Amino acid sequence: MNINIRNEVPADYRIVEELTREAFWGNMDHPTCDGEHLLVHKLRKLPAFVPELDFVAEVDGEIVGHIIYSLAKIITPDNREIKVLNFGPLSVHPNYKRMGVGSALMHYSIAEAARQGYRAIIFYGHPDYYPRFGFKRASRYGIVSADGSSFDALMAMELYDGALDGITGRFIEDEVYEVDPEEMAEFEKGFPYKEPVELAPVEILTAQLPERVKQTFAQHEIKFVSQLQRFSGAELLNWDGMDEQLLKKINRILSQLGQPCKLLPSSYILQRTDLKE
């Protein structure tokens, strides 16, 4: 399959918003789209938008993927502001998932960001997917979330050697990423009706696990299987009652349910990116 990547142009805007809506429909704990299409719509109009890193992926002339970048910052302990890149959403049409479209967009846009001289990319994302592109746990660089939290879904990548040397602090993304549910509901009215997804309850998974693990999942307020995308395999292994054999069993169940699997500590990807401590 030949994937062509080019910059997004205004004529693509509505197509991309519809694509983004399809890509995120029923994602995580949302039976519809939780606002990614609105985010794309609004971000293009803001100073934080980076138009030179706004790309679509085409197959046979049809737009099947999109990635959008924005400016963000690290606020250091001495209140300096260090400019970095943020990206997202990364959208791939459901009919083209697991066919290399997302990977092509990632590799191309990372190379372009480096070529254009940006320092680093920091973002919130699926902690068992993005390490394959070279992203590492942001806390490895001393970078935490706006409220000082540290978790594997906050990831970072230097775009040149030593780009984050001596830089620590809080990652601050543009406030556009805080989606107002009422605004999202109003924006959604401009799209054709789409039936909400019935999310798979976590009991489908935990019914096959020991009682102690069921209790741990409940303590972490996991209600739907898809919510596990927020946590890395390494984080799951730190939960009470978990071990590597249970994680392998969870991966088998996730695979049967069509959900992404968790990376094991022995994964070459984790060893290469140092996500595992």
C-alpha cells in the first residue's frame, strides 16, 4: 500500500474532522467521540498551531490519516519557559488501522520537526504504543504534568542530542486541550447521527482473573476494558496482585477483544527506549 503524506490544506478541514470523529468514536470510556474533532477544528485557529507540522496521509487519493502539532512549554523551577512541541490527535480511519498509516505519519512528522529545529516533543498518549517511535517516560528527564504528577502516559522525545539536558519542570499544553462537554455536544450537532458504541465492561476481562486482581481493577476505577489504554504494562505490574504471567493472560484476552496489548518488561521496545526503569 502506497501512503502519501502532505500538509493539510483548508479544503481538507471538514474531511479531517469527520475522519477524526470516526477514529475516536467509542474510544477509552466514551461511547461517542469525546471532542478530538472539535479540538482539531479549534486548534487550527490558535497561535499554538504549527501549520508546517499539520499532515494528512492519503491512500489512492483518499485521506485516511491525520496528525496535528501545537506549541507547548516546560516551566522550570526557576520559572523559565522552554518551548517544546505537543501533538495530537493522531487519527487513522478505522478501515486503515494496523496498516502502517499512523506509523508513517509519526515517522514523517518527527523527522520534519527535527529538521525544522524544534527542541523536543512532549505529549500525553498510549504508553504502550508510542515507545516504538522513541518516546520515553517524561519523568526520565525530570518533567512532570502541570499538577506535578508523573505517569507513563506523559512521554517525551528529544529531537537532537542533549535537547533536554538540565531542563526539568512542569509540562503545560495549550488550554484548548481542555474540552468543554457542552461545547463538544453543540459541535457534534453539525455531523450526521452516529450510534454510540456499547463499551466492553471490564468484567469481561476480570472474570478470567483472580479475585485479588478484580479488587485492584476496582480500586483503580477501571469500568471499561478500553480504559487500560491509559496505563502501561509496567504500571499494571505495580498493581497489587499482578505479575508477569497475569499480564500475559490479560494480553491474550485483550487480543481476543481487539484491544491493544501491554508491553512486557522484556520487550525490546522498552529496553530500547528506557521506558522501563
